[in-house]
Amino acid sequence: MQVLALTVLLVAATISTAVTNEGGSPSLITEEKVNDTLVRSVYLQILRGRDGRDGVPGRDGVKGERGDKGEKGETGTRGDTGPKSGGVVYTHWGRKSCPTGAQLLYEGIAGGSDHAKSGGGANYVCLPKVPQYMSTNVPAYYSYMYGSEYELGNGIWPGKHNHNVPCA
């Protein structure tokens, strides 16, 4: 490194004396080049570091391949017992109450898609008696939900014709 710096100084001095103005003084441009060369030489020595290890980190390289899968860790501690849940929910279609021994969760009216339209669900749902309409203005390609009614024109169950089908 010292040899390089000494060589730079000698070359700079030679250039400085060879290039002169008409007045015989060294050119200002040449002095700037010499100073710039000296500064670069010093920075080069600083940035290069000892054996090239202490230099400024370079740009990130290409991402390497995925490593081998590690060993399985230890099993963690068991968590708290969750709330009791599950069980069977049975919808009692056509009724407003539940049989003896069963608990009523909700009651409503049976609903589903139009029998003549495509895109609706296959099963009935138990809709609330008082629905909450988030929006009544929907595009034509949406599937609508209709309440179910008894359509009994032959008098099998008098008084049920055109009434909603209850569910509990």
C-alpha cells in the first residue's frame, strides 16, 4: 500500500511540473487531479481494510437454496379447557315450539330460494320473524331469499293456505 501511495505521489509531481501555464506556475487543474488521486488513494486504503475483511459490506447476493428441515421441537404446555360446546341442533319445521326435553334456541319462518330460479341454496333456513335488512337494493344476479308459505288449494289443512311455514 505504501508503495502505491509513493508511486501516486511521484506520478503526480511529474505531471505537475510538466504541465504549466504560460506564467510558469503549475496548472490549477493538475493540482486538483493530484489532490483527487491522493484522496482516492487514502480512501482506498481505509475502505479496503485488513486483508479485505473490514471493508464496507457489498450488495446482497443471490438468495441461496432452502436449508434442510430442522428437528421437531418439544411439545408445548397444554392450554386451558375451552367452553363446552357442540351437541345437536334440530330444526323443527312447521312448528313454533320444541318437543318436551328440548330447549328452544330461536323461532322463525322457513325460507329459501325461489323454486323456479337458479343459484339458490339446496336447503331451507330458519329465518328470523323480524329480519334486519342491510340492503334491499341488490343487483339482479344475486340470489334472493324468500319466505316459505303453505300453498294448499285442495283443503287438506284448512286455515294454513298462504300462511308462513314456522320453524323452531
